[in-house]
Amino acid sequence: MEKYVDLLLKNKKKLLFLLGIINLIALIGLFHIKINVDMKTFLPTDSNYIKSYDLIEKKYDLSDQLIVMLEIEKNPLEDIKTYKKIWQLQRDIEKINGVNFISSLFPQSLPGYNIKNADDINISFLNRLNQITLFKEKFLKVKNNIYYTLLTIPLKSEDFKVVDEIEKKLKDVTYYSAGTLFFTKKLFDYLFNMVIFLPPFAFIVMLFIFSMQLGSKKVAFFSIIPAGLGALWTMGLMGWSGKEVGISTILVPIFTIIMGSADGMHFLTHFIEYRENGLNKRLSIIETLRSTGIAMIMTTITTIIGFISMIFINSNMMKEMGIWSSFGIGFAGIATLYILPLIISGNVELKRKRTHMFNVDFTKKLWNKKGIFVFIIIILFFALLIPTINIKFDQISMFKNYTKVRKDYEKLKNIFDFNIPIMVDFETTKEPLDKIYYKEMKTLEKSLSNTINEFNYPQDFLEIMGKEFFKFKTYPNPIQILIIKNAVKNNPSIPLFDLTKGKSYLGIIITKDNSENTLKMVKNTINKLKEKKIFKNINVTGMGYVFDEMNTTVLTSQVKSIFLSVFLVFISVFFMIRKLKTSFFAILPLMGALIVEFGTMALLKIPLNIQSALMANITIGVGVDYAIHMIGTYRYYKNKVENPIEKTFDVVQKPIMANALGLAFGLSVLNASPFTFHTYLSIIMWVGMLSASLFTLILLPNLLKLDNKISR
């Protein structure tokens, strides 16, 4: 340690200059960072449902579409002034570059009419629309004497400017919107605000907590500097490497600041104590590194293990978060050992103005069989709750109730039974518009009537158009189909023939819910049609199935990730301690904290999903740090003082509690996020960090005392 410290002090100016260069490069890299709002990076990497969904999109040339629901006071089919106003609004939106066409109650015209502008619309035109159920039932609803009409807007551009332009046109009306581009645009706005405001907010929170613990704002500031630089270097590296910030990786700088600051706090706590005991700065740094240096390195490694094990979670975005968080923690650890000695060896004077807070001397009363009994009772209580935990994740539930995305979706669902659709690609042996398929789809629709709200298929559109537009008495024959096709070929707002491709057609099903049982029942019912010779193949897919698959596999991947993390942490601790029994002692508090976390999730009905699952990885990586610091300090004092366990407790209890509370308070900044799983993560980490720290301070002294008695 002496050689390392002397090397740092001898080359102080050169190393500080190097630090300035590194920081400058990282700052420039920040301006290269891009935000990625593609939800597909969140999804399983090997999902057959995603592959099928992509194939269907290409096959039927499906574009992203926006759904806009207008809220109006009068029935537009009865009030011609209202109808003209919305008709003109739709024409204005159709002129926006990026809008393909609009399907709605307000078509450009109808067969037999020559509508060129709003003034050409008359009562006769409205009466005709009233007779067409294809328009009326699909696009108009009334609830509590308020009318709602739907605009379905397929797009030919994924530029966010299209959403901005549409919203400008809608500024004078009450509207609710949904759709992929709207969803991703709002997601981009949310993430942009988070990346700008949350990391500095986390830094301020940690500064406040550490100021309370260390008795000095100055000392607290210096203890967080390495973590702040670690976050800067990580984000700069992301920028230079071309990596994008997504809904998960947005947490990387926050995790780095909150978790990476622990080593800085431990370092300065020990340094100040040695200074108070009369040692000069050089010797204080050397003794600090001797007493806690190895523990700091090991805690950095174990925290990295917790994050890096996330590569076993079946999601590209979660893997990215695990990798980049590992970089952040690693950089923060390097910065602590490299920068803090340089800074505090200079003219900076660090002193405590008051004593430590977060005193937990009461835990000493549990350094006996009573403490072990309390631990076992707590673990059993929460372990019994774990089987009741709920597994759930979907696009909408991730948004908090106050967000526009969530409010608009709930309104659309309430009025139009809006839901994520199921896509069914029917490959046929005959022409897809043959009457036989109309009969099969009617039978299928009837068999699914208790579980679905809507079933759209081209044969149904064709039958309705034949009856209501052309007065055909039965399902159209081949010649009548050609007549209809010629009539609508210049009217893209009637997507009848877009749902057929060669000898196949697309069915779109809106279910009443996206529960596992409903999705399974729908798929099984549809797949029974494969037995009939008129179908070559049937492919059922949709984002509902993708999320259901992800919910099913999250538990498996989570268990695999947890076992790997715990095993690697155990090996790391054993490598430091070289004692099997003591290494096992070190992970016991961690295992207890994990059980309490999962039990709390069940108790509070917090769903386990691909995002909230990461709390286990954090707990494993960070929770074991407390035991490592305690064991490392105990080994340092074991042969130097009369009561090493008591001395160890007095040295580490307050830094451990400060770190646990600092991490819990620091992650509380996630409550400002618009995402529900960030709030869930904050709640669970409060439970995890407090249980891991208290279990360490209660259980380890008990186990170390017991081990000493046996050794004697």
C-alpha cells in the first residue's frame, strides 16, 4: 500500500492532468448520446411470436398507425355543423406529410356523391352514413350523453414530427390518442427529461444523506465525486461507442452515482478516523487502504457480478443495462482508489463537525440466540408469501396513471373496448374471399364471443359493403367482388383488400383482456381450424402473446440469474477470506434480504416482471458489500484489539447504515419517473437495503462470536 500511495503522490500533477483529459473526452461523448425508444429491445431475443409478427407486418405491408378519439357534444350524424367541422379537420390532417390516409366516420365521399369540400355535405349524405353499420358501429360511440368518434390513421413515416403536426391540428378539440408512434414519442419525451434531471437529483440526495452521516457537506461532496465521475465516464463511453440510452439504460448513471458512492464514503470515514487519531495525511491514506482497500475492491467486484449476471435475462435491453452498469460501478471503484488519495493529500482539510448519525447500537441486544431466532421467524414469514407473487408486464401497465399514455389508453378502452390486437394470418387453399371462409370466420367469431370484443376480417367487410353499398342480398359472388373492388380502389380509407395477400388473409382480434387464459383459449380455438383442408396454415401472434411469453420466462431467467450471482459472489468472498465457513456467513444476510424482498413484493402486490426482477441483482451485488466490509474490518482488528467484534461494529455500523439509507433514499428519486416499475424498484430497494444491512449487523457478530468459540 505504501508503494501505491507514494506512486500516486509522486506523480500527482501528471495524474490530475490525465484526469482532466479523461473528463473532457467523456464530456464530449455525452453530446453523442442518442435515445432509443424501440420497445422491441425490451422483448425476448428469441421469441417466435416476434418473428411471426414481423413477417405479418411485411407480408401485409402494415404501417404504424395512430388512433385518435375525439370527444364531441353533439352526434355528428345528426348535427351537420359538427359533421362538417370534423370532416374538414380530417382533410387537414390528411395533408400532413407522413399521414397515409384516415379511416373514420368522415370519408372523403361515398358512391353516388361528389363531395369535394365541407359545403357539399348535406342531410342526404348524413342519412346515407346512418344506414351504413360499417361506419356507424365501428367509429361512433355515445356514453353519458357525450359522443366519441374514432380516427384510425395509418402512417408512412416514423418521424416524431408527424405526431407533433397532428397534435397541433387537434389543439382546439378534446382528444385521446394511442398507437406505436404516439407511444414512442411520449416515451422519448419522458426519457429525455429523466436523463437530464434524475442523475443530478440523485447526486443531491446522496450529498444530503452523506452529509448527515459524515458530519460535513465538504466530506460528503468529496465522497461522491468518484461515483459522479464514474457516471460521467460511463455515459461518455456510451456516447463515443454509439450505444443508445433506452428505458432500462437510463438507470445506469443513477445506479452508478448511488451505488458507486459507497466506497468513497467508506474510504473517507476511515481516513478521517485515522486523522483524528493523530496520523498525517500520507499515513492515514495508507492505513485506510490497508484496513478497507481490499474490501473496497471486493465490493466493487461483487456489485459488478450482480449487474453482469443480468446477461442471462432474455432481453437485449436488460443485458445492455447490466453491462453498462458494470462499467459504471467499475469506473467509480477505480476513481475512488485513484482520485480520492490525490485530492485529500493536498491542501484540502476534511473534518467532521459533529458525530455520526444512524446509530444502531440497539442491534447489539440481538447478538445472541434471540437474534438468530428473530432472523429465522422473519425469513419464514416472508418465504411463505413468495408463492403468491404475481408475474405481469405489458406496455401500458409500465406507465403511471397520471401519464397521458395511460389516461388516453384507459379512456379508449372504456369507450371503444380498445386493446392490444391479436393478428391471425390465415393461409388458404382457395381464394381468400370465397364464401366458405366467410362461414368459417362467422363460426369462429361465435365460438370466441365470450372472450373477444371485436373480430375484423376481410370477408365480413365484403359482406357488409355488398349489402349496404350495393344492395346485394347475399354474400358477393366473384363478379360482385370485382364490382366492389373497382368501387373502392381509389378510397384507401376502406382497407378491405389490404387484408388479403395472394392465397391468405389477415384477421384482427380484440380480446376483452390479455390474460394468459384468454390468449391460450383464443389460440387453441383458432388452431383447431388447421384440421380443415381449406386452410394450408394458420399463424397466431400479437404483442399480447409476446408479453405473456416474457412473463412466463421471466421467473426462469430470474432464478438462473440469482443462483449464478450468489454463486459468483460466494466465490469472490471466498477468494478474499480463504475460509469456507466465513464465506458462507457473508452471504447469509444477503439470502435473507432476497427472501424479504420477494415476500414484500407478494405482500404489496408488486408484480414481478423483467424490470422489477433486477432488484434481486442489485441486492446481491450491493447487499453482500456490508458483510465484506464487516469481515474485512474484523480481520484487520482481530489481533490488534481486545474485543475485535465490538470494535468492528463501532467502525462499520454507521457507514453501513448510511450507505443502506443513502441507496434507499437515492433510488427514491425514481418516484419522479413516469414509469410504475421505477417506483416499485424504489420501494423494494428500501426493504432490501435495510434488511441486508440490519441482518448483517445482527447476524454476522453472532456467527463470528460462535465461530471464535468453536475455534478456541
